[in-house]
Amino acid sequence: MASDDVPLAETEMPLTGRLDVVLKPVSHAELGDIRIRTNLFAIGRAEPPFAQARAEVVAELSRRHAKIFVERGAAYIADLGSKNGTTINGVEVREKPSLLHEGDEIRFAGVLAYRVGFASCAQSGSPGDAGSIVLTLIPERSDLGLEPIVVTRFPFLVSKADETFARYRDAYPHQVNYVSRRHAHVFVEHDEAFVEDLGSTNGTFVDGVRLEERAVTLHDGARLAFGGNHFVYRVSIERDSAADRTVTKLFPPVAAGEQAGNQAPALPNADAAPLEETDRTTFIAAPHSFLDIFCVDPMREQEDEVNRETVPTRETPSREAQRPRGKVATFCDELGIAIGSGGTSSASDRRRVRHFVVIAVAVLCTFVAAYAFRSNPQRDIDALMAHGNFAAAAQLADGYLAQHPDDAAVKTPGAEALIKAMVPRWLAAIDAHAFDRAQAVAGQMKQLARHNSDAAPLVGEIGWIGELEAYWERRGGADAPIAIYRDEPIIKSLIARWSGDPDRHQRRLDQITSYVPAFGERYADSLSHLRQLESDDSVYVAALERLKNAIAAALDRAHPERLDALPALLDDYASRYPRLAAGLAPVRNDVSRYREILGDVRGGNAQAATDALNSARFFTPPFQAHGRELKELVAATQRSGK
């Protein structure tokens, strides 16, 4: 991403009076707030504060999971190719960093959730200000024509696509290709230089040790190597507050022979004096950006060459050497012995060898044919999915799992095929507000998932979202009226199904999004609607529960004064909770009709009460129940002649 294309956050973070990023726990309150006072913050199970948490809490985090960084006044988050992913408001962070806003919910590995906030920072300046650092990388070998690198602007990205290393491609094409497109980066925090490998193919080495998944401090005199033993440098660190931090400088090439030795050394570990500095030339490099550094490079493995010198050697037997010899291997050994006896002078021996070879070839052909034609559902499902025929793959998985329900090798691809085949149709129906059609598609998915324990929970989540969206549309959105005895049971049911285990629901929905990325937008909208329902539950549904208790008490004939006071109570609730006003109309009608009938009963006009009860239609459950009781009471009174 070019620097001119970097968007600014809605909340500016100038160098003076800047803001800290604050992460407030949503899922695990015991972890406490995380206040980020630096421009770069690592998330991983071995990084603080996660390393101090209980193992079961951070078990799903990768060691190198994500980064949060501040650049050009904006805060971003980048997933680093983690195993279980990172989401913002339910949408997965993929190859590129995502901008952070106030109130965003970040979820790591589907289990650790935080709310994003910004807080004023009394500290002036930018933490990790690199103004006082000048980092010089002096080539270990003088005979390769490598130029010393002087870095005065951070972060510095090591990349084969950057001019710093790409300039050697003609002379050393393989060695340049041992460097990844996003190989490593050097950054500064609190006046210290650090280097971090970015998951490169051939590794980054400090003093001969390959870096793992954490940044390490660079000290003066350290040996730094990228991708093997070609791009090997000695580190020199100077503190120079007057340094120009906007450029990367390069020394001119060192003449061959200035440093002894023309053979390629192993990864450096000896202490040699640094080279004397010669006249410097200045190379104006494009400034590097965290936005580029923390992009995931899915083509890295295809683009990079593997440097065999960086692959660790082990004195262990090969897998084939460790495997026990079976009947086929023994058969082949005997065949070789028999063929080895071809030097015998006996004609019968030669005939025996020929017969043995014919039998061996026949047996081998039988094995090959059996392998070629035997049914392999996993292979067939993979082939169908490779050609985009997800519906057929889902049908094939369902048929096979009906007979072999515990075959995990088929359940997983079967679930993926089902989601990819059906969810686009379901999304189209939801987007068209055709909720009956969406429900029918969900029913078909449920039918295809009945034998697949991996797919069934995913289909359940889709069904829940379909019900949520159908209700949201039917009621009219966020500010629609809430009707008593109608809306609150639905709201409570939808919330309860999510609240039972939100982390598990989140993981399943993230999995669906990984199969069908278009689902992510609907998923995010649904979670927003859910949050609104949770707010309605805490305010309006709670008020309705209190009102329902008051209505039940008013229908107790032992306290008729309560029924007389009910209209005024309804007016009070409508005034205090305007969104309840329209939904209370059926209760008002029922109260009015019930009071009229009860007046006839109390006045001794049983026939009028009976006629009114026969024609009355009550709209709400408590009045329906009490209307039936009152009708039975009046009928009993008439029968007794009282």
C-alpha cells in the first residue's frame, strides 16, 4: 500500500497530545484492560499480558497471532496468518490490516474478545521515537560486492522486492530469491532496535540462531543474516539525534580483498572488527510502512526458493527406513533373490524365475487395479469441490456419512461443501427479504447435515440468524414499537440462544465466513441487531415484565380496585416508554371490555354478561384466560338460579 493511500482514522492521534489504544475485555474480565503506549503491540500466547493468563484461556491463540500498530495518526490491527483468526465486529481480518474505530469489538481465535477505546496520553512525542538511532548493517564479506546499509528511518522492511536487495538480482538471483517479499523488519521502541522475522521461508538469524516467533533486541556488534549465509551483516548502532530519519543510506561497494577470505562462511559467529567507514553515498529509499509489513503474503511459498543450507539436518532414519516391512516388501525381496539366481545353469531354475516374475506382475497389476477403482469418498468430494461442484459434493458426503457417521475425514469437507453450496442461496433470499424462502433453504441444509456432526452446528447458527433477521424485518427495525405479550418472548428466546455460549457461536460463525466471505457482512449486521435486542431487553422488556405482573394482580377479583387503576397505569407506562405505547393498545381494549362485563356480573345482570362474553374477543393471554373463567362462573350462577 502506498503511503498516499493510507486512510486516516476517525480519531486523530497527533504527535502531541496523542491517544493510547485501550483494549477492554469483553469475554475474560480477569485479564484486565490493555493500554497500548507504543506504536507496535504484539498479540500472542507467549506475549505479555497473555503469557501470564491461564493456559486454557489462551490455548487457541497462536504464538504469533496479530499486531496492533499506530501509523499516520490511525490505529490498525493485522492478523499474522494465525491458525484461528482475528475478527473485527464479526468480520475476519484477512491479508491486509484493518482500521480500528472507537467501540469496535476485536476477537482473537474466536475466544478472546476486547472492546477498542482511545484514551488521552500525557506523554508527549511518539513512543519508540527513532530519531536518535542510526543502524548500520556492514556486510560480513567484502568479495560479494554488497553495500553497507545505513538505516535512519524505521520501520525498515527486509524484502527481495525492495531496491536494497533487489539490486543484486542479476549477480545473485538465487540468493536474492532466498529472501522473502516480507522477510523481516527492524523497528525501534524506547530507543532500542529490534528485529522480527515475518515468517520467511529461509529465516532470519541473529548470531547464528534462527529467530522464532518473537522480536529480539539488536545489540551493537550482533551478526544479522537474512535467508542464509549470503546477506550477512554486522550490526552497528549509533545514537545520533541529528540523523535524518526520512532516508535510508547505503555505503558504496567495498573493494574485493579488503577483507580476508573468499570462501562463503557459515552463519557468522566470530568477533571481527567492523569495517572502516568509507565516503558515504546516499540512496533515497521509499519509506516503509507497517501497513505493508503486516500484510500476509499468501504467495510466499510459491515465490521463494528454499535454501537447503538453512534447513536443519537430523541424524534420524527416514520415515521409510523406520516403517516395518510388510508382506509386499518381503515378496519383492524374495523376487529380487529369485531374479538374482538367474546365473544358475539349471533350465528348471530359469523357468522357475520366469514363472515367478509372471506371477509377481499379475499380483502387482491386481493391487494397482484395486487401488485405482476402489471407492474413496474423500478423494471424490475433494475432486468435486476443486471443480466448484459443491452441491454434488455435499450430496455425496451425506450419502456416505449415513453409513459411516464417524468418518472425520469426510465430515469436515462435507461441512465445507454444504456451506459453500447452500449459503449463497440463503443469503440471496435474506437480502431479498424473502424469509420464507430463506427458511426453506435452511431446512434443506438441515436435511443434508443430519448425518454430519460438523455441519449440523453451522446450519443451526444460520437458522438462528435467519430467525433474527426475519423478526428484525417484521417488527420494523431498531426504533419500532414493542408489543406486550408478542415481542418480549421472541426477544428473550433469540438472546438466550446466543448467550448460552457466545464464544462457541462466534467460532462457528467465523468458520462459515471463512467458507463464504459474503456471509461476513450479514453476520456483522446480525450481531448489531442482537446488541439492539439486548438493549431492548434490559429496558423495555424489563418494563413489560413489571407491567404484566401488575395486570395479573389487577385481574384478581378479590381486589377490584386494582382493575379500576389499570388504565392509569397503562398511561403512565406509555408516557415513560414511548416505544411501548402502540403495543399497549390491545391491553387497553381488553381492559375496557372486561370491566364492562364484570360490571354486569356485579350488577346481577347475568344474561347481559353471558351475551357479552359470548361475543367478546380478548386479544391478550391473561384476559383470554380470565374471560373463560368468568364465563364458566356466570354459567354456573345461572344454573344454580342465583
